Amino acid sequence: MENYGNIHSDQRNGNLHIRLSGEFSHDMAMTVSYHILKSYRGTGNIFIHTSDITEVAPRSQAVFGQMVGLLDLPMDNIYLMGEKGTAIGYERAKVLIPKKKKQGGCSGCGNCKCGTSQKV
């Protein structure tokens, strides 16, 4: 795992995973772009996890989009993971937001003991 301050990354199953934390600033947008350029091996996807971003600086989204274009990063292989992905995503960015789990830990599987079993 590589650590660049608020940017942590590792390679798993042929994909580059990057976890961002703290403020998504202009500097972070530029740093993560250069990190992708340096670390991406040309195969698999790039997953940028955004759940630990605390705030998004004005215009940092535009800086990120410009850097992705300037560095000719593989836009089709970059996925922004989490709700904050919409805030940092440039035009044509792919954002994946996982479905929220039901409260109480019940998955509605029909076999649980919580008393709210549902048929799927």
C-alpha cells in the first residue's frame, strides 16, 4: 500500500484502488491525477473511494477534470466510489454509489430472526 498524505492506494485483483481522505482541494486533485499516471499499469480499472472526503473545495472538480484530460488518463477505466464522487466527478465521470443497507442489519432474506422477514 502506498501512502501520500491523504491519498492511500494499493493494487488488488489487477485494479488500482485509491482512498481519499480529508478535504478534496486543488492540490489533492492534482496529486491524485499524477498518482494515477504513475501507478496505473494500463490494465484493469481505477477505483477512487470517496467516503472519507470531508469537504470539496470550490473548483477542485474542474481541476481534477482538467488534469485527467491533460495527462490523458483512461477516463473509461476511472470509477468514483461513493456519494462524494458526484461532488468531485468531472464531466463524463463514472460514479458508483452503493445501495444503503436496511437499518437493523436485516437484509430481508426471509431467514432472519428480527421479525421483519420478507419474501424476495
